[in-house]
Amino acid sequence: MRNPLRWTIERVDRSNPFLLSHHPSCRYYDHHTFELYGADLCLGCFVVYPVGALALATLIVARLVTPGAFGVETLGLYGLGAALVAPMVLLKLVGGRRSMRTRILAKAGLACGLAVLAFPLVFRPDDRLLTFGLLAGFLAVYVGYKGATALDDCEGCPEWEQGEFPDCTGMDLDRE
């Protein structure tokens, strides 16, 4: 039996590898990706989205199965979510390179934290506006920071110094 994940990754990688990893494929960005079935995958995208979706789905199912288990105030959920997000934020503030394991754990924590923060959107109608505002505010700041620092890893690259980005070899998607 074929592995559907492998088949999908290999097929997408052949047709448009940028969908799997939107980072330059060079040593300056190698800590942003991991290899699976011969394809480079974005560590953030392939950890945060699936883990976040699974965490939120788990919270929703757990709430449906045992409604009494979620007697925690919304403010408590915000606190737990912030505590789970904090390691990722701290890693960004401190800077530097981290081990793959540390990066995966921090991104998984971010995903779980965002799921906990989003939980009141589903089951707490009185808190939806505040919850949406908190999530949107956090994401706007986080995505803005990521956008402002997206090219920081290019510093020190000879091609960056020569002004060749985005036409550098790291952005060459032709694999022929």
C-alpha cells in the first residue's frame, strides 16, 4: 500500500516546491526547514498548522464529551494560552540558533497556545469579541515581526551582499 503523505509530498515537491518550503534553500535558512521524503518542508508551517488544528479539535471534542471539565474561566484559558505561547516569543526575543528539537517544541507550544486562546470562540459566545481581538492583536504583532525580520538570516551571505536577492541561488526553484 502506498503512503499517501509520501506520495503527496513527492508530487507537490516535483511540481511546486515553494508550496512546501517558502524559505530560500541555502545554508543560511537550513534551520527553517526539515527534510521529509527528499523534500524540504517549512518547519513552522508543518508543525504549527497541524498541531494547532489537532489541539483545537481535541479541545472541542473533549468539551463535547465532558462539558463539566471546562469550568475554567475564560481569563484562565487566556493565561494558559499565553503560557504555552511564551517560549516561542522568548526564543524570538533572545535570537540565535536553537536545536531542531527546541524549535519543534516551541512551535508546538505556540500552536497549542493559540488553540487554547481560540477555544472561547467556539463555546463562549459572551467572550468571542474579546477573544477575537486578543488573537488578532497577537497575530498581527507576531506576523509583523516575522515579516520585518524575514531576511535577517541573509546577512552574511555573499549573494545578499552583492544585491542578488531574490535572484540568489537559494531562491532558485529549478531542480533540473
